[in-house]
Amino acid sequence: VITDQNVNKLYHHDLQRYPLIEFAAGEEHKTLETVEFIYHRLLELGADRSSFLVGVGGGVVCDITGYAAATYMRGLDFGYVATTLLAQVDASVGGKTAVNFHGFKNMVGVFNQPRFVLCDIDLLKTLPREDIINGLAEVTKHALIGDSDLFHDLEAQPRKILDLDRKLLEDTIERSLRVKIGIVEKDEREVRERRWLNFGHTFGHALESLAGLPHGRAVSWGMKLAVQVSVRKGRLQEDVAARILRLLEVMGLLPDVHCDASQLKKAVRTDKKKTGDALKFVLLQSIGRPVVEDIPLVELESLIDDLC
Amino acid sequence: VITDQNVNKLYHHDLQRYPLIEFAAGEEHKTLETVEFIYHRLLELGADRSSFLVGVGGGVVCDITGYAAATYMRGLDFGYVATTLLAQVDASVGGKTAVNFHGFKNMVGVFNQPRFVLCDIDLLKTLPREDIINGLAEVTKHALIGDSDLFHDLEAQPRKILDLDRKLLEDTIERSLRVKIGIVEKDEREVRERRWLNFGHTFGHALESLAGLPHGRAVSWGMKLAVQVSVRKGRLQEDVAARILRLLEVMGLLPDVHCDASQLKKAVRTDKKKTGDALKFVLLQSIGRPVVEDIPLVELESLIDDLC
């Protein structure tokens, strides 16, 4: 079992019966150094190709466990027990594993599918309210790129899910996952449809690195910018854009952020979605209908100047 | 282009026209530190998912280039220009990429197939004779596990290939590659036939780490032990074993090595072929006919005591 200190504190009684690797919690530990620490521990524990790794935790634990499993002895089998809403609706599913590299988000990684993903909503009860809000960003993203009914339902009762109503949570997580799974099954390696899942992530990742925001809030802020770019590019109607921003606002997903244009431009230049002098940018045409457009870096930079 | 200092010195005129990443030559640099250096340089050079990496060099350059390509931004396309006999007949083909980890050979890696492998025998002319001898170990291995005719031809003129006769080299490299490619195509992920390619490598890798021998000589010494184990286990006739050892001897492939039983036993315990308390060990039944046997670690340790 690979987990972080926070999760281990909460579930030590259940986890201690397995050979256990624990590392410090937090995005700042999603690094190659932590992965090397895990290799060391795996060697100490005598792990071999017949070993099975289970990552128990949020997105960071899932990403690191999958990457370590993919690269230790050229690959062990592994699975996830996702303990945060963000991990349940997004990070645990799809087979993207990665670590950050010197401030660049998910710069080093591989595609590597887990054998199972376990999403137990009882695990969410121990989470601070902030973490549930954080997870709602990816739920809203999935609604925006693939399920307009889900968007309408969120709009109807934007804060009810925060009460952790069991039925509503189960339903919301399942619908959110269906969007993601449907897309990943069509295009695992992100050469076509899977790019949609990056909606809000170009600016979101930049902000996550620059301002140290939690992933969900950073992505939400990135979705706000992407919605505004969609309007500027004549793809999305202004009243629809306003509805989207209102929902993000009501959910508590639009933190007050200082938008540093020059830093943001620098970060965009090293985005993984860049090919040559353009960037594959995900725009919205309407709720549930994304579209990918090659936007030249120079144009994107002038948009950043306008919007920041 | 990713290459090492030795190769870059020889071919700088041809390589300088490409964005170039160079690192210090030698097995001791096949590490995660070198891979991190390559990530840094790729970021500096603005490499993105549309970039194509070409590793130009021997086995170390191929292994590192393939691993960096597999993990930078979750995977770039790549190819190899193999400049040593060892790389041409073995390391460049089959999609195994890896680096060493704190003295453990190829402990961290992934399966990742190159888009092309270029084996130009003119590149071998600049190699010291020692390097050709080193490459002959893997050629002999391929003969032993899959091409008895090749073994007989090597036996008939064991040292002629060292004169770098063009026709003979071409023929030998091709036949050697056919054995490897045939096996890899049947079983890329090493769950069945591909294990045969590890013939001589259990002890070979241990010796490479412990005594700092070049890969070919270490494997050759490992094949000697594996042949002796095959006889002890009643799989191989003594006269056939003697023929094999004679050929390795005549080729200059059996260096005088101090066999440290306790070190060897320790190394075997962390071999990647270990599953639980046994190790998948490749034995010979006759020339061209390998077989994989689960040998309990305790038995293997007592064999090491006998043979060392």
C-alpha cells in the first residue's frame, strides 16, 4: 500500500496489515524525489514483478503510485482506492500518471491503466468542505464538455452536494465518471477527443504552479478564462458564458486571484499541449459541446494581456 | 539528438546540425540523474510532444534515450542509431528501456518501442577490438537460445568476425537480430518466450554491478555459470557444455573473475526475475533449445557456493 501521512493517520488501523509506504502529503511532494523514495522502499520490502501496489489517497497519491508502478522493474500491476472527491471523479480514472518537475506540472509521466479503481463515498466524510468544493470543479468540467443535463442539475441545486447527500453524491460521481470514461475509451493517448478533458487546464495548471492554488480551484479559474476566450473567439454566446461563470461563483469555485500576465505567458510556453508555435486549446461552443482549436502562442499571449 | 561524449567527438560534424543533448559516456552514467539532466535540456530546447528524439550511441545511450522519451510529457516518439555491436545486435531492439538504480541494474524502466533502429556496420570501424568481442557475447547468446546453425558457424571461425569482414558482420548481425525479433514479437512483455533472452543475465547482471565488467563479458561469464547449472540440473549433456565453454574461451569472452559467492547471492535476491521465493532461471537443453525453470532461491544459493 502506498499512501500519504494524512490518509495513513485516518486509516492506519486498516492499512497497517499491509506492507506500507508512506510519504508526506501535498502537491509539493509529487516529485521524482518521492518516486525515488518509493523505489528504495520497494527494494527494502523485496517487491518484485509479482507484487501488486495499491495507492490509497487523493490525486497526488494516485499519480505517484501509478508512475512508480509503471517504472519499477518496468511495470507492476496496481490499483487505486480514491479518498477525495477530486480523485474519485477524475485523477484515479484514465491512466494518466505523472509527477511535477521543477515547477512544471505533470511534466514527467506515462500512460498506465490501473487494474481497479475503488470509489467509496464513505471515505469522503472525513474531508474538509474545501476539498469537496475542489472536486466540484472537475465535476463541472465533465458537465461542460459532455453532459448538459448534469450541468442543469448542478445549476438547480449548486450547493446541495456539499451536504454530502449520499444519493446525490453517488449519482453525481457516476455521471461525472461516465463522461470521462467515455472519452478515454475513445482516445486513451490524447490525440483527439481526450484533449477535451484539458478544458480549463492550460491556465489552470499554470495557476496551480504559480499561485499554489488547489487543483480544483485552479482549474475552475482556468475554465473561467477558457470560457472568456471562447466568447472572444466567437465560439460561445455571452449569455451562456455568464451562466457558467455564475455557477462556478455560487459553488465557491472562483477565488480572488492575482493574474500575473507575464508569469502566465511564460507558463503557457511550456504547456504539454504546445506543438511548435501553437497550442491545442479547448473552447466551448455550448454547454456539453467542446472544440479544440490551434491557437498561435502570440494570439494566446495577447488574450492573456486582455483578460488579466 | 541524444548522445554521449565519445560518440559526439567522433561524429560531431554530422550531429551538430541538430539540437543536441550530450552526456558523459559509460554505464555509471545510466542513472536517473542523467535522465533528469535530459529533461532539463529538453525543456530548455523547447521540446514538446511533437518532438522526435534520436539516440545515437551504444546500449547506454539507447536505454536512456528510450526511457527519457517514454516519460517526458508522457511520451515522445524516438528512434536509435546504434553505434556498437552490442547495441546493434541487442540493446537497440526489443523496446526495453531502463536505468540503473543505486547499484541495481535496469531497476527502473519501461517497455517502449522505437520508431526505427538503424544499424550501420560502418559505424563499427571506430570501435576498439574489445567492444566487438563484447558484442559477440550477445550474438553467442542468440545462437544458443535460438539458432544452432549460427552457433556452428561461430564455432567454425570464432575469431574471423573480429577482422570486421563486411559480409560476415552483416550476416551475423542479421541472424542474431532475427532470433531476438522473433522472440520479442511473440512476447513483448516477457511473460513467456522473452525470458529466454535473459540466458546468462541473472549472474551476468550481478557481476556487471559487482565487478564492473563490460556487459558482454559479464553476460558471457553468466552464460558459463548458467551452462554449468544446466548440467547440474540434468538438462544439458556435459560434452555440449564443454563445446559452449570452449567457444566462449576462444572468443576471448571468459575473463578471469573473482567469484564472490556472498555478494552474488545478495545480488540474486534482488533480481527482477524473482517472484516470491523462486527465480525464473533460463537453462539450456541443447544448443538452440532454452528452457525456463523456477529455481528456489535456496537451491540457487547452494549452486552458487558450489560453482564459485
